[in-house]
Amino acid sequence: MASEKLKSDIIEAKSCLDLTLKSHWSGAVHFLSVSVSESSRSVVPFRASPSLEFLLLDLIYETVFLSSSNLDMASRPRRRSASRDGANVHGLQTREAQQIRGRNESEYYHQIMNVEETPAIVADQRPPGAGGRGEILLQTNVYGLTLKDINVCRYDVHVVAKVGNRDRVVEFTKRCVDDINTLQRRTKCRLCLDIVCNKYQNVFQQRRELVWYDSQSILFTASRLDIGATEKKQFVLEEADLRSDPLFDGIKNIIFEVTPCSEGTFMVNASDIARYASDNMDNIDHSLQQFLEILTAQYALNNPQEAVCFGSKTAYLMQPQNHGFRVSDCPDLGDGKYLAVGAAKAVRFIEGPGGRGGQRPALVVDVKKTAFHYNQSVLEKARMVLNRDPGAGDLRRLRSEMKGLIIETRHGRRPRICAIHNFTEDTPATKKFKNANNVEVTLVEYFHQTYNITLAHPDTPLIVVQNSNKQSVYYPMELVYIADGQRVGAAQQGSKLIQAMIRQCAIPPAERIRQIASLVPAFKLTSDNEYHKAAGLTITSQPLNTRGRLLANPVIRYPRGNVLPDASATWKVQRNQYLVPATVRNWGFYVIVMPNRRNTIPPDAVQNFQTAMVQECRARGMDINPPSTWDYLDPVPDAIKTMFQSAKANNVQFLFFISHNDITELHNVLKLYEREFGVITQDLKLSTALDVVQKGKQQTMENIVNKLNVKNGGMNYSLDPPKANSGTTDVLPNDRMVIGLSTSHAGPQSRSSPGTPSTLPSVIGVAANVKADPLDFVGDCLFQQPRRDEKISIMQPLLRSFINMFIENRGTAPKSIVVYRNGASEGQYKDILDLELLMIRAVTHSCGIAPKITMIVSQKMHNLRLMPKNINPRDKPPAQNVPPGTVVDSAVTHPAYNEFYLNAHTALQGSARTPRYTVLHDDSNMSMDEVENLTYSLSFAHQIVNLTTSLPSPVYIAMCYAERGLNVFKASPTDYTLPARQQQMQNGSINGSPGGTQNGSGSGAPSTTAEGNLDFRLMMRDLSYANCSLRNLRINA
């Protein structure tokens, strides 16, 4: 009866909801207090249970905010002129829509909680930590900046040209898909500014060194230009003004439009650091930071013979050997590619050497290495790829290596820039067309007659490009060239290239310091730079040194005795048994290999591995039988699916696979069937198994069995974290829930087709310590709109589920919740405080609890490096890097945020990328010692290997779940685009979940993206773990 009543209430609520959605979203909020009864049509107070109430909130949220059709028409961004904005319109509308959605969502949750909106202010800054086992002297790549007291003015720039006889309009300030057009447009914008400054001196009235331009749409000047506050001043450059540079050939005129920014951001006070380093996210202003980044990029931007720039933060040296770099620093990568060396720089506000209370800007400079294509003929590149002349049988390889690359012609009066669209088996000797005299000629004849060029390779495949009318144009490979300054895209990065780049980019600290010291003068990041002197900017000649503390290691707890990790944060298990050994009774063991490759596996090797694995499991206390089935398996998805079906029918608990190294595409299929049939899996490469039995790699076997135990519900060890605040505070009490959140994005939307809906979702990985032991984490993967990073759409049902599991397993409700939010940028802090924090409060309120909430952002994608002050360059990388437990919470940290850098891991190669942590909100008022000790201790809780992870385990596990979710989605044969789902429903081919119930893993999951293209509810039902038998297991261990 209760179930039927719940169904009835939901149907009634959904019906009422449908009536509400025709009005503005606030009407949906009003629906929470009244319910329309279908039977009586009367209005009665609505008092549902908390779970039903929040199911309704989920439905309201889903329909109101996650469907683009429900944005109030009055609040939709207006479409601007297509002639001005072109493809930029979509990006502008998306940003404006996100801002509108954010404001509406924030108001929505404030109304639910019946609280007034408050400013998004980060947590009050705490004194630096004091605990630890010692100090370490550090050097950084942070250079201090000092500015004189000046005001600079900011302007928006828009540059449009009329090209050709038809006056085709080209917007130079519009973003391009490819590097070459981007670079050329930036160069044209920069040259235009030079001409404008010279031609209109009455307007600019200052030296060129006092005009700082990003070669796109942002301009700063030392003095106010003679332009009205609301005027859009257009400077017209005629053909006669443009003759000085061949880059402007074919251009009739250019309009260089300059507009003052709005009043609040027009005047930038270079000395008022406090205004730009605020703790109030509602008032955040990045103008000063942006000015300094553009100012320090002026030398590179204005000297293209020295550097190639991609924005104001990244530049590469044209001649690195002239600046102290060796040939080995930027080697040839094969296939017509090389590794370029440059700098990634960023301006940050820090406390400075004085610590707390200090405020100063700083420049962070790091080495940047990226693969580029050589500037060579396409024929030369093809030879490097193939190691011979290309022929008709090489078309597939040529397409995979070069399709989409930008090429240039050099045989005509004016160079042409175009993209490779295809290769064809036609050759210059065979391809015929009618020339201007209507005579049929071959390309060989055409080039000889028209350009007096005799083709040396008339039998090579032709390049196909498309003109503006989408018509095919054919070029001989020997006459077109790979345009210079072109980075290697993901499509051209094979595994061999990626491995070579990883090796070359793994720069140990001693060598990194040398290379940074070479980059600083190479890009004139010094006080004597003419642009810096004009602006009154000085830069310290040496990077900042600071002190770090070494945090104490936690105690590793096993049933037969505790273990203390050594200084490198590693430990030996010895003969300890697992804290919670798993039971594995009915399981299968399979070797996946092609039938004709079975004879390559040494006799008895796999059997010996299986025997040794069972023995190791038993030695660790596990209750495990020999496998119920042991067989070879063909690497065919249908055969593997049949095996899973049989395993499920026979109640097989666990399947262990050894895959031949030749099999590279099957792992994700195994994980898809694991989710579908609810049978735990573990997949191992054959070479790894052979290393164990033939080379005696016992540590590898221990790691394999560690993973096996955790996957099957066991727990290898627990921790006793050091107490904070002079040993008085337990950092992980039994009533503290810890959650990790991380997102795996499908990749950027195609800039060439900005309106095209994505067919790949963003996947949110999540992990939480909701089991009996506070160090025992489980997780899940959930799905939401592509490129959206806020976790609103998945937090509601997920957090309620976690709270219920926590109470069930611990016997108490959580009194505090610590959320580690991985990967958010500073630009997202406001959304986290406005939306995600309030959502957590709303859900806990619905559960009848009021825990203290702490929100911590972890971020590894930054350029700041911490390295020991004293380094022996002959040492191996682990000895050159900072040791695990190194923490810095002053000097290089933000002057207004609770921020710290914590290096928890040992860097085995290259230089450690130390994560930065920002405490955005903290009801518990934890000291820095408490937050740092908690974070470091959680880095020991991974369970699989006896060493630390670079990020706390809840974050690391969440990252793995996010990656797993995206991989399983890609492996699934199901089409989750809504048109396909609607067609399948009409055909009657959708009959429920392949592996679970009809219930989605989260009732608040959206059913559409902002583009209305993907069915997330079905994804959650099929691919998430919350509604299947694996939900309480850490299956991605």
C-alpha cells in the first residue's frame, strides 16, 4: 500500500508540475507549498515526506533549469549582428545563458531554504599551520612584480576587413578553428594597431610603448584616448595605408573599432591590489591581472621573428638555440614533427615574502613544450611518415596524419592558405580538367604551361582542398607546404608520439630551473624591457624562495600490527593480513587471446600465475577457492557477452581476465558488461602476469591481490591520522563524511560547428566514505550536459543516498561533511559558493540534519612549482623533488583565500606538480593544520599500492570513476541521442535496463542537455552503479 501511495503522490505531483512549467520558474517554486488535486481540483497545503519533497525538487530543477526551452524569453541573450560576430554569437549566448541560469538557480535554492541571498565570500583566512616533523627550504618559479602608482585605461577592439572584388567581410578579432588563421589574424590586428597609432596620433597621443594590445580584442593605454565614454570610434585604413605589408594584399579596407569598456572596468588602478584580490566573489575583477598578463607578453607579441604566441600566456621560441637551449631540449619527433620549447606564464596575486597581510602581484613562469609540424612540403612530410615516396596504397595513412592540416601555396602571385580536406589516388599525370581556354589538360601540363614548373613527382597522390563554394581543388604534394607555426593536434598524436613527448616533457627540477632561467631573458620578462619600463613595472631578477613544512605521516593499521611509512611515504606490508579480507567462492579465470596466438603463451605460465595468486590471496586472509571455470576466450564482444550471461546465470561473483598484449580495444567492453550483468571483473595484461611468474616480481603480485580484495568488498588497511592542533584534534572523526568530486569532459565543442549538439556527455565521478570505516570509500559515475562543470544536476539524489548509507553503516548522522571539489578554476568559485554549497544544505535539510559543511577545491592544472633549494643535478628525479608531506601555506599563496600547496606523492620522473587547495567555505572553522593533516592523511588511503597518491583518495577515486563512466559510455552500443531513443520507443525496442531496475541511479538526473540532444536519465539507468548490485563496492579499484 505504501508503494502504491507513493506512486500516486508522484503522479499527482508530476501532473501539478506540468501545470506549473508554463509560467516562469518561480511558479515552480511556489508549487512546493500548494498541490492541485486532480480529483477535487482544490488547492491544499502540500506536506510531503522529505524524500518525496525532494523528488519533486529534482523534477522541478530538471525541467525548469536543464531544458533550454524553459529559459524565460525575456532573459534570453539577444542575438547580435551576424556580420559583426559570426560564429562568436554562439559562444556569447552560451556564456550569457550560463550567467542567467546561475542567477536563477541560486535564487531557486535560496527560496527553498527560505534564506536571504548572501555575498559569495570565501572562508575567512586562517593563520598558517605550525605542525609537522620539520622544515624544508624551497625555491619556486614565482617572480615578484612591483608597479608604480598608475591608472591604465581599457578598451574593447573589433577589427573587420573587406576582402576581394565582392567585398567579403572578414572579422580579424573572431576566433578561428586552426592555429595558422589564428596567428595570421593576430598579426594583422597588431599591424593595424601600428598603422592606426601612426595615422591617428591626435587620438592616441602617446608613445607606442604605452599602448598594450593582446593582438585581438583587448587594448590598454597609459592615457585616456580622445574617445567619448560611450563612443564606438572607428579608424578606417584604406588600401593605400595597407600597401606596406604583403599580408594585406587583396584587402580593400579595414575598420579598426575601439570602444571604452564599461565604467566599472574602464580605469584600472595598478596599485590597488586589494580591489583585485578580493575574497568576495560577487565583486571579483580580473582587469589588473589581465593587464599584467598582456603587458608581460608585449615583447613576444610584437617580435614574431623571436616567438610565436598563442594568447598572452603561452609563447614558443623561434630559435631556442640562441637562448641557451640544446638540440636535445627540442628534438625531432619523427613523421615531420618536432618538439618546440616555450614558456607558460601567468600572473597571480600572492602574499609575498612577508606572509600574512601582504599583497603583491607575481609572475609564474614555467617551461612549455609542445609538438609542432615542420614547415616543409607535403611530399617531404609524407616521405618522413612512410619512409618512402607515397603511392595510391598510402591514402589511409596520409589522411590520418595530415587531414585538416593547414597548407600554403608558393607558386602563385599571392600565397594561398587552405586546409587539407582529403587525398586522392589521382595523380598530376592522370588528373585532367579544362583550362581557361576550354582545353582538357593534365595537372602536369597545367603547371608547366601556367607557371613554367616541371613537376618532379607526377605519379604521387593529389591533395584535395575545398574552396569557399565547397568545390574540390587539387594540388600536387610537391608544390604545397605545411604552414609554419602549426601545433600537432590530437588526431595526429599516435601512441608512439605521445610516449616520446611524455619522456621529453618529464624535466627534473635541476634542469627545469636551468630552462626557466633561460626563458626569462629570452622573452624579456625583465625590468629592462621597453614596455615594462614605460609602464613602470619591475620584475625581480630571481624567483622567490620560501619555507615549507613536512607533515607527519599517518600510521597504517593492519590486524597483526601497525606500520609507519618512511620518509618517502612508502611502507612494507610484510606478512600482514588484510583488515577486512574478502570472500570469493565462485569465480572464473579466463585468458583472452586470438586462437592463432595461443601458442605464444608459455606452457604452464598462466596456470602458475593463477595458483600463485590464490596462494597470495589466502596468505592475506582472504577466503578464496580455486576458480570454478578456467578457459581461453576469443577477443570477440559477442563471445564475451555470452560468457557474462552464463556467469550471471551461474551466480559467478568475480571474473579475472588475462588479456594478450595484442588486444588493446577490449578493456572497456569488459567493464561495460561488468556493469550490465553485475559481475565484478579484473583485467590484467599477459606481460604483467609473465613478469610475476618468470621474473619473480612479488610486489606486482601484491598490488594485483590488493586490487582483487578491494574490488570484492574487502579493505586492505586503515589509517590513524596524526592529530592536529598540537595533538588535540581528530581530523577524521567517525561522524565526518568526506566526498570527492571530479569531472571527465568529452572535450571542447567544435568551433567550426558551434551550434552542433554534442553526442558525448560530461561524466562526474564521485567517491565518499559512507561505509563503516572512515577510510573505506565507494563511488559512482553520473552523467550531465557536455561542458557543464557545476555538479548541481547530480548532487541532490546522490547526496541523499550517501547520507542514508552513512547513517546505516555508522549508526549516526554525519555532523560534518568535507567536499573535495577537483579541478575548479577561480572563475568557478562563485558558482560553487552560490549553487553547490546551497544545494548540499538543501539536501541535508531535507534529511533532517544540519551538518557543518566544508568545501575545498583541489587543482593540479597550474604552473607554480615547488622545488628544494639545494638540488644535486646528478640525483635521480625522486631525490631532486620535494618529499611527500611538503606543505606551503603562506608567501606564494593568495592574499585573501585560505590556500595551501601540498605535495603528498613522490615524483618518479620529471618535476612534481604540487596540487593547490583552496578552502572556499568552512562551517567547522578548521585550522590550517587540521585541513592539511586531513588532506595528507587521505592521500594514504588508496589501498592498491603502498604509497601515496598525488591527490586525496576520495578525489583520486572520483577521477577514476569519471574516466570509467566515459569509457563505458563510449563502449556501449546504445545510442543515447534523444531522436534515436524516441524512434526506438516508437518501435517498441526499449524494454528496460540491461543490468538493473527501471529506476534511474538518480531521480534528479536531467533528461536533456541544454542542446536537447542526450537522454541522461537513460544513461544513468544503464551505466551508473547506484541501481545495480555493484553499488556498495569499489569496482574501479
